[in-house]
Amino acid sequence: MILSNEKPLIPKLSYKGLFLTVTLDGTENQVWRSLVVPADGHLGWLHAVLQISMGWTARHLHQFTFKDKRFSDPSFELYDPLTIDEAKGCLDKLLVRPTDALKYQYDFGASWEHTIVLTKIDLIENPTVALCVDGSGERPPENCGGIEGYKTLLRTKSRMNELATPTTKQGVRPIHHRPGFNLPSINLSLQALPWPSVSSRSLKRIIRFHKPSKQAK
């Protein structure tokens, strides 16, 4: 007979996790993700998580900014003595309390800026896997000229859709910007990420072989 106040022989382990909201700046909150990541991960690993969850292709340089500090991959050889190795940026040392935030820039030419906000700290079961729990919107095409080029592209598509009607453009198929993203595919790719560090080659391989499929309209 087991008494109700007896402790289990094998306690269930729990680990601290960070609940993050990632928003692509300039999209009026139309492209965003809610993520859960291990608190003891570092910024280099978070870069891989962001690339997969946002749908980028890891073909360009990137950096993180936290207050007055910059973090990046030292292999980029940015020749900036103030830039810190991103592997030394531990998440739970930077994001300590809800509303703490940092910036993530991908592709210095297009300058895709993301805002990452800590929304909650709670326990998680798996200390080595990131999880995407919610979100909206597909990321812009990488070579569309940054956020301003993306807005121009959306206006052009909207105009073409207006013109592509049965009475004006018979047989022309309207162009749609799909607002969704494939959550199961994202999490399948996130589960494939090595822990605690991901090489650039491994990340590109995961993106290539676990490319999320388009959702139905």
C-alpha cells in the first residue's frame, strides 16, 4: 500500500525554460512566433532556432544586440572588437525577467530586424529542445529588398489580385500572400537541432532536408 504523502521513488525532472515572443519588425505584428527554449541555451543556438522557426535559410550574416552589447559568430570576422562571441551569451543571463528583450538582425544588407521578448519563465520537461507553440505569417522573400521592398511587393501583389478578376484578366490566376505557416514542420526541424551548439553546416542541412511544406490556402 502506497500512502498519499509518500514521494515517488524516481522524481520527475524539470528544467527552467524561457517563453519568448519573436516579431519581425516592420510587419505590424503580422509575422511572429511564440517559442519555448531551454534557459541555459546560448545565442548561437538561439540563432538556429530563429532561422528555423521564422523560415529563413541561414545564408546571410547575423548578430544579436542586448542593450549596448553586440553578439555574433566570430567566424564572420566582423573586425569589431566590441562584438562578443554569441556562444558566450547565455540566455538566462540576458533575459532575466518578463519584458526583457533583445534584438536579432539577419542579413546585414536587407537588415531583417527581429524583436525577442521574454514573456514568462517556467519549467519544461526537455532541456535540449526548442518548441514553437504559436505564430502567424510567413517570412518575406529574402532577396526582396528588406522591409521596404517587402511592403512594395505586398502592394504590388494586392494590386495584381484586384486586376486578376474574371472580367478584366480572364484566365489570370490571382497572387496570394499566404498568412499561415506550418507549425508541425517547424517543430520537426527544431527537434533535429544538435545541442548545445549547431554548426552552420548542420543548420543548413536541417533547413534543406526539413523544409516546411506550404499549408493549404
